[in-house]
Amino acid sequence: MEPLDVELEDGELELPTDPMLLNMGPSHPAMHGTVRIVVELSGETINKADVQIGYLHRGFEKMCERGTWSQVFPYVDRLNYASPMLNNVGFALAVEKMLGVTVPERCQHYRVLLGELARICDHLVCSGAMAMELGAFTPFLYFIKARDIIWDIFEEETGARLTNSFGRVGGMAHEPSPNFKEMVRTSIPAVVDLIKDGENLVLENRIFLDRLEDVGIMSKEDAIALGWSGVVLRSTGANYDARKHHPYMTYDRYDFDVPVGQKGDNYDRFMCRQAEIRQSARIIEQALEMMADEGPVNVEDPRIILPPKEQVYNTIEGTIQHFKIVMEGIKVPAGECYSYTESGNGELGFYMVSDGSGTPWRLRIRPPSFASTAGLEQLITGQMIPDIVPTFGSINMIGGECDH
């Protein structure tokens, strides 16, 4: 067989070739239904990539500006639908920042517990789905089974498994259920065991490792320039976590580590997520010990918190208070603020403007997936077509928060 790089002899012709444009998505199964990538190919090597978001057309921010502050919670549930409780907590903290109120300590621990459970769910979905897209279907089943155990807890606490709408301005919808601590204590070891079983199937699998190692590399400097945060930033070697470096709620009282990668490739992103699951388990164990068994979970302010149903049905004062909050909304002082938390994908920020009424005058989300997806072109340029699938999966783009 002749070598491919043999020089042409006299009289032979080299036929001209043009780069081929290939359209991936938005209906491609690996594009998650809301992203289109137009790639320019030379053979199977990607010369250029045009990443196009915006196939969801949700209009999240404008929907929020048409309702009261409390009516925004079902909308934020549907931003990152892999960890909606973290969105609930992030938005509640933003409004409370404008109101100048701080929820009781018991509520802060409760929010941390529910938020870290949601973070574990988020990482399980990302890691499991990425493995499944590479053909490793069984680990996906292990990870989803682990998520289902956590969903049982959410169902018991909130009445819903996925979109909880459990956060409230000034607290939570209800206090922890009587068996909440026991459920979490017995569930976390089972979740960790399932994660170990799933990891054992892929972390020594040559095919899986070849698809992740040294693929989709991002330098720390470029990641910072792109505004990356969360796992994708930490995988490049940048040690930044809002829970550790800008603590909110009670995160400054927990002992936990921030997993950091080295190369910023697909493998580092996968391993950082798996390590963060175990750190979330550490936080949960500490929060369980610190959270009191009794005490308020809401602020004592009738202008913010709905009265108990008994008062609504039996007293005129309770009826009026309920009517004012539901129909007119919480009166947030005029002004603006930016509040951010560490969500499953990174810095989830809310910029809000109030005109003093019960409805947000302006609400703008800073979604972590938006910045992460902006770096996808750089990650896949120079790679092969099959490399798009694990690379895109490793940044965990969530269409609900990314779409603008």
C-alpha cells in the first residue's frame, strides 16, 4: 500500500477540495434540543465551529417581570431543571438582599441541605448522560438510581420530585418534616455506593478514557477570560468556589474542599464533578448536625411571609395579609442589586431592579451555562467530529438557563 503523503508525479492531477459544512442540531440527540452547531470540516477535523443557542424561545426574564416577586419561583425552577432547588435558594437570597432581611439559622441550614442534595443530582445527571452518550448506558442507570433516592427526599419535603417551587422570600414553604434528618442520613451512604458502582464501570475502561483524556482542553487563562465558573473553571486549575471564597448562608461554618483539575480536559471535568459529589456529602453531614430540630424557618414579618391557613380562614387580619401578598406582591424597596450563588454549573447571578412595587421592574439572569457554552467553539476546534459529543456533554449546558 502506497503512503498517503507521496508526491504527485508529472501529469497527475490533484483534485481541488472545499471544506464541508455540517449542521449538528438543534434536533441532533447530542445537542439537547436547543443548540445548533455549524461545523466546517476538513475530512473529520473541525476547522471552524459556529455555536448557536436560542432555539428554546422561553423568555424567562420577561415572564418574571409580569408577575409578583413570589410568583417567580416556578420560573427559576425551570432554569437549571437538573437542580431547581439551588435556583430557588439563589433567587430567594437575591430578593432578601434587597429587603435587607436574613432568614433564621435553621432555615439557612435547611436551604444548604436541600441545595447540596440538588447539587448531587445535577452532577449525577451530567456525568451519567455524558457516559451514556459515549455508549456506557449501565453507569447512567446507576447514577439515575442514586438521583431517584434523593428525589424521594424532595418528594417527602416539597411534594414534588423535580420542579419543587419550595423556596420563599424570607424562608421556605414549610419547615423540615419530622423524619427529614433520618431520611438524609440513611440515603447518602446508599447514593455514594451507587456512584462507586457506576464509576467502576468507566474509570478503567480504555474506550471511555480515550474519549475524555486530552480532549476538549481549556487553559485556566482562557477560562477566566471567557467568564467560566463552577466545575468547568475549576477543572482548569483555578481554585474558585463562591461557597468558599464568598461564603453565603452558613457555608463558612462547614469544612469541605474544592476539587481542582489540572489540564481542563473532559476527564478533569468528569472527575471534578465526581469529587464534588463527595464534598457535598461532607457538607450535608455537617449541616445535619448543626440544624436545630425546632425553631422558625421564616422571618417574622407579616409584610413578607404568608400567614398560617388557620388565620387566613378565621381572622380578618390574616385574610387581608394573605390577600395583599398574593394579589399585590411583596413590596420590595426601590433600588437594584446583584446577588450570586454557586449553582450546579457555577455562578448563578440575579440582577434585579425594583421600583417599589410588588413586581420586578427588571430581572436579569447571569446563567453559568451561557459562559460555558461560549467556550465550546474553542474546545472543539481542531478536534474530530466524535469529540463534539463528550466535550459538549462535559460542560453541562442546560438549555433552560442558557437560552436568551
